[in-house]
Amino acid sequence: MSTEKDREQAVRRIAHLRDELERHNHLYYVEAAPEISDQAFDRMMKELEELERQWPELASPNSPTQRVGGDITKQFVTVAHRFPMLSLSNSYGQDEVAEFVRRVEKEVGRTLYAMELKYDGVAISLTYKEGELARGVTRGDGEKGEDITANVRTVRSIPLKLRGDYLRDFEVRGEILFMRAQFEKLNAQREAEGEERYANPRNTAAGTLKQQDPKAVAKRGLDNFIYTLAADRPPTRSHYENILKCREWGFRTPDPKRRFIERTDSLEGILDFIAHWDKHRHALEMDIDGVVIKVDNLDIQAELGLTAKSPRWAIAYKFQAEQALTRLNDVQFNVGRTGAVTPVALLEPVLLAGTTVKRASVHNADQIAKLDLHFGDLVQVEKGGEIIPKITGVDLKQRPPGAKPVMYPENCPECGTPLVRDEGEAQHYCPNEHACPPQITRRIEHFVSRRAMDIGGLGGETVEELFRAGLVHNVADLYDLTREQLLGLGKGWGEKSAQQVIDGIAASKAIPFEQVLFALGIRHVGETVAKKIARGVTDIDRLMAMTPLELVAVDEVGGVIAESIADFFAVEGNRRIVERLRAAGLRFAIDPAQQRPVGDKLKGLSFVVSGVFEGFSRDSIKEAIEGNGGKVSGSISKKTSFVVAGADMGPAKRAKADELGVKVIGEDELRRMIEA
Ligand code: IVH
């Protein structure tokens, strides 16, 4: 029975944790100056989650626990903007900027301009009421947009609660985008999972925000910059000052110290800002496609007014995308692990935005047709947001006489099987997954890679050699390899290298189930998903017997993943391989130690684990405690038996332990308790 007093205590603790978590979130994601370790943050989050579970009536949509994403949004609701979301008129040259300044000065005299970066993302309008995020709406047609609040909440640099002297009811506008590093990380992950890379950060951000599953959005790691305050009574009459105010309230706004926003009252000042960013934009951590110049004073803005759809008090200066002309020598059609065929243009090397470019992506068949590409064409390559440059045009006048058109192959360039293209998909696939050489060898390469079965001595070239020699056709064949077979390959193989491979293969039998599952290379089953499935389902027999509907009940598994797993095990050949791997001794169930306690030495004891440890990771310390019958909790209370302290345990924790008379022990002492 919980008393009124318990409840009061929970209310206070929840409010405290929410404030602290939001503050640390801001320090981490906006200020990039964290004060506590990730683990300490996670612990607080766990405690809050636990309390909110205990007291469901105290839940709140703006609790930091909601950052990981709430329920599926069935359909986005269209809502009208209180203040219309305007667009900017674009300019591409200094003349047009000079013309803008002349026009403004003619009407209102010399005045201050605020200059900003033009972020290349997706526009968003955020409404705050009484200091809390109330709604996030896309730009839409400028008059009305879609309510994507649930997705917006997952963007860590968007405050859910404000601080300081904020207005009671107002909107901010800004751009949601991917930082380049995060975008790269996302693509590396996609590649590891056998997926196509995303083409550029902007489109990926737009696609992400349209997803109906906020949990999926949360995992992508979007970011934002705020560039407009829209309110009936803004705090000052200066746009620049208002942006600084927004910063005080907790928003991520352009940093004046880095010249992300600056003021000037002259054309020279504006041109200097443009020149600076034209030169330095490539070194930024995110994509920009220009700069924006705005009259700073709100009253003067009103005086200048609007045209049909853009304000007369602002102008965007767009940078030219960096381009170069070069010769198209050839087009390669690469076949990946999942059979996806991607055309890659081989170019005469050319210097572009500071790097030598030899290859460019052409995306797909439609793109080849649209460009009407011919071998030997002089093509225009452009480096936009994407890392790999793309071909954007062809100089038809310079086409060599008799040049042959680039044809998209109808058959797989590697195995000759007719390619297929699924309805609505841009990509062609080779469906011959069990006999198409590069698909086979890339699957094997994935299987032996470090994060999968970690078989040392087996790189890409060796895998191909084994395949060509007819020794290995699938991952199960690896476990039938003999030292003699390897030595029989001749050139390059000696006693030592052969033994190394054989040992590596033998050692891989001890790799835990979760990694084996990842190694199988099931589409969409990356490392994290494999881990969750291994823990949740515990063995392969149960997994193979599950329907997609049962699978989605597993943590981290959504519809697409569930279908993909079911499809994989529906293939007889895949089941046979699993059986052979099992017979070879691979692990297809999680370690019993992870399932149930191995001992009960710690039965009845409750532990709090804090700090960094030498011999163990924090997770393995927790596993060791739980494996021996002990309990692990997030915060110290009267019920805590021991605090296991690592190197950097905070002083507050120690004081709390002292106050409650809880004994603090080190990892050695814990070990002794278990081994006693
Ligand atoms: S101000 C009238 N400032 O560019 C004010 N917009 O074509 C309109 N954008 O939809 C917006 N960075 O998505 C403004 N510093 C910035 C911007 C910016 C990017 C985008 C925004 C808008 C589009 C205008």
C-alpha cells in the first residue's frame, strides 16, 4: 500500500529528476559540455522510468523519458500556422545582394542587418506554452503543416522545458537536420546491415521526420538550429537580440562566437560574411547551402513588408554547388551482399572541392536514362551534401562521335541472372542469392568480420580465393575446411597462415549467440537488433518458429525486421546452413549464465554500482551480481546492502552512502564475496 506521503515523495523526486535530466541533456546536446558521465545520466533516467512506471498518473509527454519516442502516430494531423511560414527570395551573385541593400536603404535608410547561415535541412515551427513544448509542425505550404510533435520530442537538442524568463506563449522556427558525423554513422550502420547508403543528409532528415514511429526517429539522432522567434510581443525589437534570448531559454541557436550569426550595417560587411562562409563552409559540422541576410529591426521589417510569398526585408544568398567537368571512362555495376546492383561511374581524375575525384555515383537506372549517359561523355560532377560526388549533367555538344549509350544491364553482371526491380523501388536486385559469386563472398566476408564471428586471417581476398578454389560456397563450409586443403592452395599459404585460419575458425565456435545471429547476415538485423533478439528469444529454435507477429513483440523489432527474419528462415537453404553450423558446434542459444543465476551467494543483498571499473565493464559487474542472486538498483536507499564503487564515483553518492550507513566496497571485495 502506498501512502499519500509516498506519493508526495514520488512527485518531488520525479520533478527533480526531470529537471536534472533536462539540464544535463542541454549541457550535453546543446552546450557540448557535459558535467556527468553517460552512465550517471542513464542511471537517473532509469530511476525516472521506474518511478513513472510506478506512478503512471504522474507521466508527462514532456518528460525526458519520452525522448526515446512514444507510440506510433497513425496519421499526421494538418494544422494551421499562427504566423505564416514564409520562404526567402534567392540570389546567387554579389550584384543581387547589392541590389537588395540599395532597395532597403532607399526605403528606410541605413540600417542593421543580421546575417546567418542557411541551414540545409527541414523547416519546423515549434509552439511553447507555459515553458513547455506544446507542438511541432512542418512548414507544409506555409499556411498549414503537419503536426509531428511526437517525432520532434525525440530531437535531443530541442528543449522540452524552457528555463529563465521565457514568454508564456510563442513559436520558434528553425531547421531540423543531421550533423555530418551522425549522418556518416547512420550510413556506416546501413552498410553493415547490407542496406543502401542514404544519399544526402537533407532528404534523409525529411524522410525521417515523416516516419510514423517516433522510436525509429529517436534512433536516427537528428539535430536542429533555431533561427526565428515568432510572438505577439517578442522580448526586444531586434531579431538578433531575440535569438540570443532564445539561447538563454535553452534553444540551440547560431553561435555568434563562431560567426554563425553576426550583425553589420554595410554591404561590405555582408559581402565579407558571404566570402567567409563560401570559403569555410566545407569545414562545418553540418551542411549549409548559403547565408541569409535579414533586416534586424522588427519595426523596420514591418515597414518593408512582404511580397506574395517572401519578405522584402530578407534575402538568401545561395552558394554555387562545387562542380567540375570531366570525362566518363566507364560505368561499373557492383553487386552487394544483398544483391542490390549499384552503378558507379569511373571518371578521369579531377579536382573538386579540395579532393581528387575518380568515381561518382549514378544512383540507379532512372538516373542513367535521365542523363542519357554515353561512354566518353564530358560530364558535370557535383559535390553536394553527400560524401560521394554525383553526376548532374552531360555536355551534349562535346559528345564524341559514335559514342555508345550506357545501358543498364538486364542481367546480373556477375552471374547472368535476370535482374528484378520491386514495385516502387529504384534499385535493381540480383535474385540469385545462393549462386551469385559476389553475393556469396560478401556474405562470407560479413560472417567472418571482426564484429561477427571474428575469424582472424580471413580477409576479403582470402574468402574469394577459397570460393574460387571451390572450397567454400557458404558460411557452413568454413567449418569443414582442413589445414591440408589450405596448404594445397599453394602460393601464399604456409604452415603458419593455414594453422592461423584453422585456429581462428575453431575459436569462433565460442562466439556468443548474439554475434552468431548478427553474422548470419539477415537483412535489417544489425548488431543491436541481434543482441536484443538473442536476449529476448534466447535460442534459434524458438526464433525460427516465431511468426512475424510474435517477433514484433521483441524489443527493437519492428515490422520490417520481423518480416525479414521470417523470410530468412522460410528459405530451406538457410535452415540447412543453421543446422550445419549447429552441428559444427556454434552457439545458437544464449549463455545460460545470462539467463538464470549461476549461484546464490549474493541472495537477499541489494547493490548499487557506480563509477568506472578496471577489471570489468559496469554491465558485467551487474551481470555478475544478478548471476549470483543479488539485486542491482539505480539509487542508494536504506535498503541498499552495498555500493560497489569504481574509480570516479561522485562525491554526492558517497555522501549519501555515508549518511545512510551503507558500506562502500570495491570490485575486489565483490569478487571475494562471489568466490568465497
Ligand atoms: S528565415 C522569412 N533563416 O530556408 C523568413 N530560413 O526559403 C524565412 N532556412 O523555409 C525563414 N536557414 O527552411 C531563415 N537562417 C535561416 C535559415 C532559413 C535555412 C530555410 C528555411 C526556410 C527556407 C526559406
